[in-house]
Amino acid sequence: MIVDNMDLKEAIYRRQSIRKYNNVPLDSQTLDGLRAFIDNTRVLNPNIKWSYDIVGPENVRMLQRFKSPHYLLMFSQNRENYLQNIGFIFQQVDLYLQSNGIGSCWIGAGSPKGYENPNPEEDFVIMMIFGNPKGELYREITQFERKIICEISDRRDDRLMPARYAPSAANTQSWYFTHNEDGSYNVYRNKRRIRLNKKMEKWNQVDIGIALAHMYVANQDTFNFSLDKPHHELKNKVFEGSFTI
């Protein structure tokens, strides 16, 4: 049975990617609670169909040698900002798991094996491993290695701190925020000077959704997102949307 250790907002500042597990499967009640949470998460784009499944190690192929008892496979229609949508949805799940004492880690270099998604219009996007952690689950805020706030925003703004602590592929922290006169924010994705391979570019779009999930969790009553708000084009950056908190 899951025992609440902290709320999702607190987990933003304590979570870490867990890569070692004791490989004892979670009980069915815990997994049912997880499914119920996933089915009620907030989405970034309600016009995109998505799905997921929880499988064992026999149904995945991974480049890394990480082993866990559970693998969360994520699928989505390939539509505008679908990668950001998946990151947004399942970072809420990451926080849910860790806030309830369960380790988790996003895995980009992995794919299903011997598994066929029952929804043929949806593509596999990315996966997450999870289970009972072997070792420490949480970390102190001083242990995070993150850019300072002025490196990810056009001005210092402590309201953006939840996004600052978001995880990202290879810790690239590819998000950048600007402020609008009406109090809303724009979020951009940094382009790299060295051309990224297609997988890293894909993961960085998922990362934008992950950062936005932290902004939502920290401001659940006021967060709203828009794809089509007028905005300035910035050099070496890709506009990803606007939001209010």
C-alpha cells in the first residue's frame, strides 16, 4: 500500500532519478493507485490521444544496464506538441511516484520488445522505470546541479524556481522563459550550436513538457497553457508556448 510521504509540490525539490532498484515488484493495490492517478492527470493538449502500459523487463529493450521491476511505456498520436504533452503528463506521474516513496527515472534510450500497442494510431514516445529504490530516494536541494535562474529567464523571478529543478535529458536544461506585459510567460527551447541528433532533439521537447509540469504542480489552481499566443522570435530559440500562473 502506498503511504503518502509528501505532496507533489514538495517532491519537486527532493526528487532524483533513481537507477538502482531492489527488483521486488510493487503490489497490485499500489499499481492500481498509480493507474488511477495517471488516468486523472492534467494534459497540456486535450486534442492529442495518448496511452500507456506498465510492463516487465521482458517487454523492453534498453541501451543502459538499469534494471527495475516495472517499465512505464508511453504512446501518443504524432501531432503538434505531442512530445511536450507526454512530458507534461508523465512528469506529474514521476512526482506522484517519488512523493509516495517509489523511485523512478525517465529512460530515453529504450523501446518496447515483443509488445504491440493496441492503439495503432499512436507511436511509442519514451519510457520510465520505477520501483522500490535501492539506496536513498530523496536528495537535498543543495545537491541539484542546475543553471542559475538568470540563465533560464530574461529576468530573475523566483516563481520560475519549480521549472529550474526539473529533470532533463543529459541535464541539458533546454528551457528559457520570458515575461509578457500581461503577467504571462513564454517558454522557448534552446537550439544547440552543435547540431543535435534527432533523439536528443526529441527528448528536449519532452523536457519542455516536464518543466511545464513543475510549473503546473506548483500552481495547480491558476496554471493555463496556450500554443498560439503572439510572441517575439528569439535567436537560437524555438517558441514552445505561453502560460499563466
